[in-house]
Amino acid sequence: MQTTSNLFSEQQQTAVALGFFDGIHRGHRKVLSLASKQEQCGLLPVCLTFAESPKAVIHPEKPFSYLMTRADKLHALASLGIKRTVFADFRSLMEMSAELFFYDVLVIRLRAKELFCGFNYRFGKGAKGNITLLQRLCDENNVGLTIVPPEKMEDDVICSTLIKQLIGEGNVERANKMLDARFGFSAEIIHGKRLGHTLGTPTINQPPAKGLVSPRFGVYASVVTLENGTQYCGVTNVGVKPTVGSDAPLWETWMPDYHGGELYGQNADVRLLRFIRPEQRFASLNDLRAEILRNAAAAKAVYVMHHS
């Protein structure tokens, strides 16, 4: 069973995956999977990451968004075989030299015998430690090191920055392929204006997860998983609903095939599959309802394709 912690002294020798792992995309998955396989050699698979992105800490004036919630990150790490995730406090480590970080954090506290990282991993004060230095330190201290080369999709090197760009453009299909997962989040269902009930298309409403990257505003085909595990096709509007107005961005999802009772207070997991259309203002609620029904037909076709 996976556990989480701040830094502390491990009792068992470890295989450590190094990185922030925002989104846990296909490149990250290779690093993490290699570390988890070391359990067969008697090492505890550990992920050393940070509670906050180092970029967000170093440049607080620049807005920073994440590809996944911490809960989703923990779930993904566990599914890849990581037994302990260490959410280190970057602020307490950022002035530590690369060499001291290696000896104090990795060797002494985590008892690392094998390290795994991406080709562009940096560490230590001012990010001055690179994989060349890391290799030398590992060689001098009898610690194994595996450096994973970049993972590509066609001509693009897969990275969190590119995936965020794709999501911002509404290209969730390509983003999902790079993530090897579906972008979205799980959150409590809150009360809305109940306009969907009036239109015969009752929706579940969810505020975006704090800090999550914002997709292009518009309507998406989605897959919804309710607390009881049942899945439904969803038609998800991300944005501010220009026809009727909204105080803040909202994820509003209609499940055409759901005919159960109220879901307020429950959690729902909503994952985007494909962008259908941008947000737009309609002349009347009848026009809006007709468009929602057209969107539902398109969403069902996408949902069936993804679940066939």
C-alpha cells in the first residue's frame, strides 16, 4: 500500500524516481515504472517530488497551473507501483547545493541504491546539478542511475508544457495520448441555477479544481464516473455559459443516459474526450436546448468509440 510523507529516514534501501511529474505523462511513466520494478530486487520504490512546483516557488509572479490534482497524482503513482511518495518542501531544499542534496537527501535520508530520472532532470541550488554531475556522484557512491531519454509523439517531445498548451487550445485528444490518461478531475457536485432541469437536460455542476490548467472554453464529449463506479457519457460545458451567464468558470455536465436521483454532495469524476464546439451565445433557450441535443449526439458517438 502506498504511503506519503515529508522527508524522513528510510529503514529500507530504495529505488527513487526523481522529478515533479506534473501530469504523469508517457515519459514520466517510463521513469516511474522502471523504479517500481526494483521492488523485485528488494528495494522500496519511492517517488521524490514536491508539494508545489519549483517553478511556482521561484517565480511566484508568474501564474502556474497543474495538469492534475494531488489526489490524481497519488492514484497514478500507486497504479505504477510506487510504494511511497515523498512530497518534499521545495522551500526548505532550494538553497541546498547539488552535492549536499545528493548526500543528505538521497543517500542518507532515502537510502537510495538506484535512481531514475528524465534526461533533463536538474537539482540543487539554482538547478546547477545536471545529469552529468548526478552520474559522477552516483559512480563515486555505488548508486545506480538510469536516465530515461525523451519520449516523443511524432515530432514532438512529450512534456508537461506542451500538454498544457494543447489543453488550452482544446486539443484534449492529443493531450490525452501524451498523458496516456484522460484530462479532468474529481470534485463534489454543487448546486447550480437548475436551468438544465428547465430545459430537460439536468446537469451536474463542479467548480474547477484549484490550480488546474484551464481547457479552452466550450463543449466537450466526456466520460463521467459516479461515486458508485458507474460510468456515463457526458456533455461537458467548460466556461461561463454566455447565454445565461455565470459568476465564475464552471464545469457543467449533462449525462443523457443518467436517469437516477439528485447527486448533490456526491463526488463525480469527469474526464474530457474531445472538443465539440466553442462557447457561444444563443438567441433563445429553445435554440440552446436544440444545440445541447445535437452536442449529445456527437458526444455519444465519441463515447462509444472510446469504449468499444
